[in-house]
Amino acid sequence: MLTALTRAFRTPDLRKKLLFTLGIIVIFRLGSVLPTPGVNTENARKALEAAQSSELSSIYGMVQLFSGGALLKLSVFALGIMPYITASIILQLLTVVIPRLEALKKEGQAGTAKITQYTRYLTIGLAVLQSTAFVALARSGQLFGTSANDLPILLNDDIFTVVVMVVTMTAGTAVIMWLGELITDRGVGNGMSILIFTQIIAVFPSELMNIFRQKGAFTFTIVMIVGIFMIAAVVFVEQAQRRIPVQYAKRMVGRRMYGGTSTYIPLKVNQAGIIPVIFASSLLYLPQLLVTLFANSQESNVVVEWIAQNFGSGDTPIYMATFFLLIVFFTYFYVSITFNPVEVADNMKKYGGFIPGIRPGRPTAEYLNYVLTRLTAPGSLYLGLISMVPIFALTLAGATQNFPFGGTSILIMVGVGLDTVKQIESQLQQRNYEGFLR
């Protein structure tokens, strides 16, 4: 990887793309620390420190992860890339349900551009809703839990300040989308993935420093060893795939002969990626949010007390079992809607392709479904175990309250890193091919 980066910086046009990408990242991080107008930054900092040290700190883990620590500081880019991720997932799910979107997806580049435009509109709508919700929580003193009641987060508690903050955060989300598209068009890698990668990496130095200060050098070393082992394991599994051989028969079109080639269908062990973990974490965030909203209620509610006891923190057996089962369920669910064996089998039959030993058509679809189901089983278990590592680290070892090498962060970092390095290497091969001509 380091060799590829060195060669990339020696290539003039690739060097320009890399420097352009780094410049966009700097602008992105600047907006993540720039406070929104109307925020009392000193009180926000004190309230955040009190909330992170409280028993409800597990609520803020996912929020901090996908905003790079910007959301709980109420900065200009406070919402980060989360509205875009949510909008993309919603559009992807609706594509299976709504025939119009499914038809657009099959139209090629024009249909994809239309779906992308719908994703942008939905992102702005979600940004308005999310920014309004978080500003309202900050206004009422509930954004950081019960510890922030005596610390006013807003300088002025009037409607004009609230509107300005909502407009600023929504505009920040639109700017983030634009920066991501600039990286995709003029930089290296997928822009949105690079920005997510940047947000996750941004919180690593501070969390590792907190481990060293609070737990000492021994625990810090153990955490680093566990982190390196997890990265190696994730790289190994993410690269693993089952290659289904496909043979194309020869056919005569006019006076020319086509086909007769061999290829394969790559089925990854982790075909669903990070999406099941995001789904499961989002669902389990709801009961924790409910506990936070009713924390100051004088009325005793048996349901709220049970939720607070079993889902208020991430170290209870019921929480861990529910989290694991939700990840397994969403892995199967997402793979079933993103990979259609019947459609793949029909396309193969249409172009004269077949799997050796398997008849075209329905037998091919049944075989692909059988292989995919068997592959999804270890893939779902892998996602569940990787996501449970930080919870076990907190429960069993007591390593740290904010374990930096969480399953979600490792999966995103490794996936984006591998994809970016592959794109750099492919562009290097286009410009400096080392083959029979050398």
C-alpha cells in the first residue's frame, strides 16, 4: 500500500487528485469544529464531558461515530454524512418496493442519475428534521441527558436563533454532499465513503489518548494489540469470496463468432457490508432515547424502568443478545433484497451463460440461492461477533468507556481503505502498465 502511495505521488495527475482530496478533507474537518451561530460553546463542552462520563454514555457512541464528534458540539457540519446514508438506504429499500424506482434502476446511467437526485432531495428533508430535533433537544437541555439541565446550550432561547441553527446545519449537510461529489469527480475514491472514513478517524487520537491517561500503558497496549488483530481479521474476511464459475457458449451473430469465454460470479462472505450493523444500532438507539426523554419524569412507568434496566446501557445480556440477533436478521434481509438469484440466472441464460454442471434457468437460480444462503450464515455471524467486541471489552475487561476499535468503525475503515487503495492501484496500472511491453 505504501509503495502504491509513493508511486501515486510521483505521477503528476494522480498527485493532483490526491492533494485535491486532502484539501477537501481539511475543509470538511474545519466545518466539523466551526460552531453553529447561537451555540454557547463553553457550556456545550462541559455538558458533553458530563454526559460522556455518565451511565447513559452508550447513547452517544453511534452519534459520535458518524459525526466525528461534531454533532454533540453543534457545529456547522454537525449532522455529518448521516442524513445522506439514511436517504441512500431508504431509496435502496424503496427500489425493491416501488416499480417506478426499479425501472429507473434498470435504465442505466440516466436512471441512476435520477435516483441520485431523489436521494439528494430526501437528504435535505431528513437534515431539516434531524437538525430541528437536535436543536429542540439542546434548547430543552435534553441533548446531553440530565447532566446538562443547568447548562444552557443556546445563547438566546428565541425562535430566530433556532431557525438560524436549523438552516445552518441543513446547509452544512448540503455542502457535505457537494464536497463528496467533488472528491468522486476530481479526487480519488468514493467521496461519501472518504468523508465517513475521515469522521471515524477524527475521533481515534483523542480516544486513544484518554485510554492512555485513564487506564495506563498496559491497557493501552492491550487495546492496540486487539485493534491490530481485529483489523487483520476484518481484512481477511472482507477479501474472502466464493467464485461461481460461468461458461459462455459460442454463438454466431452475423459473420462473427461470440462467446466461448469463461468468467465467474464473485459472492463475498460479507455480501451485506456495514448496513446490517447500522440498521441494528439505529433500532436499539430508540429505547435508549426513550429512557433519556423520560429520565426526568416524576411518574413511575414499569415499561420505561424495564427498558432502562435492560437497554439503557450496552452491557446487559438482553441488549447484547438482541443486538446480535438483529444483525443476523438484517444481514439475511439486506442480502435478499440486493442480490436476486432469479434475475442473475435469467441474464446468464439470455447471453448464453451457464454454470458447469447446472442447467440454465430455474436450477441455476436455486443453486445461486443455495450458495448465497450458506455464505450469508458465516457472514452474519462474523458481523455480529465483530460488532460485539467493544461491548465485551467494556463488560469483561473494563478497557474503556469509549472503545475506539468498535466493530462498526473497523468495518468502515477497512472497507473504505481497501477500496481507495484498489482505485489508486488501478489508475497506476493504466498509466504505468508493467507487462510484456517492459
